[in-house]
Amino acid sequence: MPRKKRSSPVLDRGERRAAALKSLSHTLNLGDGLTLENYLLRLDLLRSQLETYNESLSFVDRALSTVRDTEKEIRELSERMLIAVAARYGKDSYEYEMAGGIRKRDRKRPVRKTDSAA
């Protein structure tokens, strides 16, 4: 399941605020570095950071998918390897046990329940 991409309510409000400030003046300067140009630059910076963040999430999602695919391949390969050991040495051999299998004689057999209602 892909990771949820992030949006920014702060960016949305900031863009609306910038539009409102533009209606006052395109060269608005309120002193102490509070200019419309600086405000728009910071909004662009946040927009760029969000894009980078969301792209990174996509890369992480892709990397996770490749890891999961490789894990599936390894599980299947492990099973095939154990089956091949069983075919060559038998399921009751020490080699089968050494490869990770459970020898036939070591398996627990199910116990049948008897009716005691007689």
C-alpha cells in the first residue's frame, strides 16, 4: 500500500494570503524584510520541499515493492531447494534436517480422540 502523500494547509492558506496581498500592491513592502516578493519566495520553497518529500515517498514505496518481490523469490527458492534436498536424500535423512526440514520420524502425529460416551 503506497504511503499517503502530504499536502500543506499552511501552503494553501499562504497562497490565498499572497493573492490577497497582490490585490493591495504587486510591490508591497511593509518594512523589516516583509515584502510580497520574500513571501512568494518562501511559498515557493515550501512547495518545492513538499514535492521533494512526496517524490521521496514514491521512491521509498518502489524500494519496498522491490524488497517484497525479492523476499517472495527467496521464499520460493528456499522451498524449491528444500524439496530438491528431499528428492535427493529423502525426507527422513539427516541431510534434509540439516537443510532445515523436519525429518519424517520427528514429526508429531495427530492424536485421535476416542468417544467415551459408550
